[in-house]
Amino acid sequence: MKNVMETSKTAVAEERQELEELKEKLRRSKQDIESERKQLEEMKNVMETSKTAVEEERQELEELKEHLRREKSKTLRLKETAGGHEERHGNQQDCSGRRKTRAGGAEGKTQESKTRH
């Protein structure tokens, strides 16, 4: 009977030891899971921040593209307007500040004359 009691005590002690080991393993697993959860949360925050930054950059790019489109349109209108005035007045002015005037009648030759500013 004493032997049976000793065997039972040993079995109970072994079961308790296994139970404690399982509890410790569970505690470590929970810590690992919590650590991974925090890491994933941080990654999510970084991605959201990056996403926001990309959206802001995209918006700024769209605004710049729109501004460029308006400026190009404005420049084209100014060129068309300036070209229309030159054609109506029969004068053209090149970048050197000289006006081209018609000379020689029907041949269509041009003669440059300095203009005063």
C-alpha cells in the first residue's frame, strides 16, 4: 500500500510538473503572439502613414499637372493672340528685336530694320 501511495505521489508530481511546463509554454506563446500583434500594428501604422503620404503626393502632382496645363493653355492663347496681332498689322518681330518688313514687292523678300524701344 505504501508503494502504491509513493507511485501515486510520483505520478501526481509528474503531472503537476507537466502542467507547469505547459503553462509556461502557453505564457511564452501568448507573449510571442502579443509581440507579433504589436509588430503588425506598427507595420499597419507605417503603411497607413505611407499611404497618406502617397495620396498627398499624388494630389500635389495632380495640382501641378493642372497648373502646368493651365499655363500651357495660357501660353498658347497668348501666342495665338500675338500671332493674330502681327498678321493683322503685317509686322513680325523676332527675338533680336528687329522687325521684318516686306520689301521688293511681289517677290516676298523681307528686309530687316532696327526698331527703337
